[in-house]
Amino acid sequence: MTTNLSNVKVEISVVLGRSVIPMHQLLRMGRGAVIELDSRQDDPVMILANDRPVAKGDIVIHGDRIGVSVTELLKGYQE
């Protein structure tokens, strides 16, 4: 039996950091507002598949494009 995975869709998200701010402050923010995160520039990012953590990675910049290099598969997702 063969399985065709070409039509399976997976949403990939990358979490750069987190922040907790009061709702009233969020509602006052406008375009261009900066939200401080709890991480530094060189910290690894978390890679999520359908909102579930699957890997860690590093931010990679190529010219005007930003990508993520996978550095570690999390337990349960390794080959």
C-alpha cells in the first residue's frame, strides 16, 4: 500500500520569543510599535508544526530574505 502525502498541508510557525503585556497597552499600539521579546538575537527559535513544537533552529539571513536553519529535532520527531 502506498500513501500519497502530496495533498497533506502542514502549517509551520517559528517562535522568535514571547512577551506578556497588558491588554490596554496592546490596544494603544499602532503601526510601527515595537514589542520587546524575552529572547536575544542569537537565541535558538522554536519551530512548530500545526502548533506543536517539533524542532529548534537558528535564524539565517540571505540578502533580503529571512529563513530558519533546523539545528535540533525534538524528541518524538527524530528519524
